[in-house]
Amino acid sequence: MVNMIVTRFAREVKRLRADRGLTIRDLAAKLGKSVGYLGKIEVQGEIPTPEFTVEIARALQIEPAVLLRLAKEARLSSVAADIHREYTAALSAHAERAPVSAGEEKMATVASMINMKGGVGKTTLAMHLAHTADSQNLRTLAVDLDPQSNLSQVLMGPKAYVKYIDADHPTVVQIFDEYVPTSSRKTSSSQVLDVHDVIVKKAGYWSNSTLDLIPSRLELSRSMKDPYGKERRLARALAQVSAEYDLILIDCAPTESVLTDAAYFASRYILVPIKPEFMATIGLPLLARSLQDFRAENPEHEIEIAGLIFNHSSSYSAGPEGQQSIRDVTKIATDEGWYICENQIGYSASYAKSARERTPLSSTSYARGHVVRGFRQLAHEVFDHLGVAPVTA
């Protein structure tokens, strides 16, 4: 599969075009190319020839060397990524996990599920991606960054979660407070946080699970009423355990707050679930502005949207309104240079049933084969874009 994560070259072309007040159609007309081809450059990571790169630079009234350097960098990066994927697939098929060289630690890939609109299926996607990664021997940590704690409850089970909270065990709240309260310890005083104290081990569906969880609780919203200096604490905590995992997935609340900044600082990639329905686009401009502001204030932190994922969680989305919303989202994604995953989450009651039965999707009662295969294909596409590959046990 071609890597379609937007390159620095694509972002610069898009920025220059917008600065000059040109639409993608205007630039295509200037260059004598189709809108579709310009869309491939800005959205799908297409790298033009050096000659055409010079034409683009002249149309955008910029020194050609600037775009040529970025295009060269993107081309080299693309070739390196292709080689990496080719040999990673071969190695995973014929070898066990390669030992890490002395003094070298492989850090986890961190991705956050974010949409400024609620009810789009972030928790459903996070849960099933986490279990799929676990089933493929990817050491996975799920982080619940929503005070509603839905991911915690669906992974632990409602009864186990309530028991855990009633026992006042540490949660993600303690990461932001940076200490474990006395009620969580057998000591007489509060203790400086060790992030391992917050992690619930083996939250997966099977006995040999490597899926772990940092749970949340409602008090997280109360803790964030005093947000000063807390936005980098999650990133620092996860950095302490990053070498212990291949993938870290963060389920975020559908609001702009210090929790959003905390997710940005902790993450390399953003995944955006979209439910194709009326007002599906309402959260996307907010997300675009939020990311733009964050990058402007933190230019040293590399973060990008790895993909938008359509979640057809109701049969309604297959109708005219749903199709129109897909067109609306696609237009915004094209304008912003965001990749839309080719695979989608099809409508099926099996997703909710899987959570209720606490079984993998493939073992859920009456789950259709095409539903299981469809989500597996989506998961493979997502993992490919995140740069993580299944590991042979």
C-alpha cells in the first residue's frame, strides 16, 4: 500500500497556495493539470518530477530550490518507507522479534483518537484496534483520557471497573496530579507517581494478552480545573514506559481542553473517527484550528493526522444524508491535506455485542464473516499508516 501520510512538501505547497489566495482548482488551471492530480500531491503524497516541481514553485512565486529540497526529502522518505515495509513483512514472516541492540530502545508509536464532535465511535475504534493489535502480538497500551471512562469500562468490564474505582486504585488522574494518594497505598503519606502503578495489566480478552490499560475516572474533569503546567505530564509519563510497548492508543474526550494538548504532546499521530451523518463535519474545522494553533506554539513537536475513518455505526448512514456527509468530509479532508482510510467500519450490531460479551469481534455470537474481515482490513491499513507491523510470536 502506498504511504499517503501528507509530506512536508505537500504541506508547504498547500500553505503557499492558500497564502496566495488560490484554490486547488486555480492552481491546477495555472499548471495545466487536473484537480485530481493536484489533489494527489496535496493529499496522497504524490511527489512530482523535478521539472514539474519547478513549475509549481514558479506558479506559487517561490524560489524553486525551496520546493525541490522538500520534494527530494519526501521522495527519499517514501523510498525508505517502502523498503522498510517490504523487509518488515518478510522479517515478521520468518523471524521472531529481533533483539534490540545494546544501548538502543525501540519506542512505541503513539496515536490519539480525536474528534471535536461526540458520538462518532472513538471508543469503539480504540477498543477494537487495541484488541486487534493485541491479537497480532503487538504490545499495546490503551490510555483512557475521557472523564466518562467508557474505554476503561469496556476493556475491564463494568463490574470490574466499579470495583477498581471503589478501591480507589490509581487512574490517569494521578498522572496529571503526579502523586498517588494515601488511600491508594498502604503507607501513611502520598507517594511520588510511578506510572507503572497506574497501568492495569492484561486488559485483553485472552490469558496471554499483552494489552494493558491506563484507566480514567470522572474526577479527571475536576483535576483539569487547575490545568497549569499539566499539559506535558502525560507525555512524560508515557515516555517512561514507551520502550515496553509497540503501540499506545489514546482515547480522547470530544472537547478542546488541556486534555487535548496533553494528547497532542504525547502523540505522533491523530486518528479521526467520523460518523457519516448530518453535521458530521462540525468537529473538523475545530480540529484543524486546534492542530494549527498547537503546531504554531510547539513547532518542535511533530504531529500529523494519519487518517480519517468513516464509522457507519447505523444503517442511516447508508442513505442520501450519509452519502452527502461523506462528500462534505472528503472536501474538507482534501482542503486540509488529510488522508481518508480506504476501509471503513461497516454497520453491524456485532461491535456493541462484542463489548457486551467481552469477546473478540471474531468470537462474537452471530458475527458475520464480512464484518470481521472488514475490520481486520481497516486495522491493517491503520497499522500500516502508523508504521507498526504484526509481530510473529
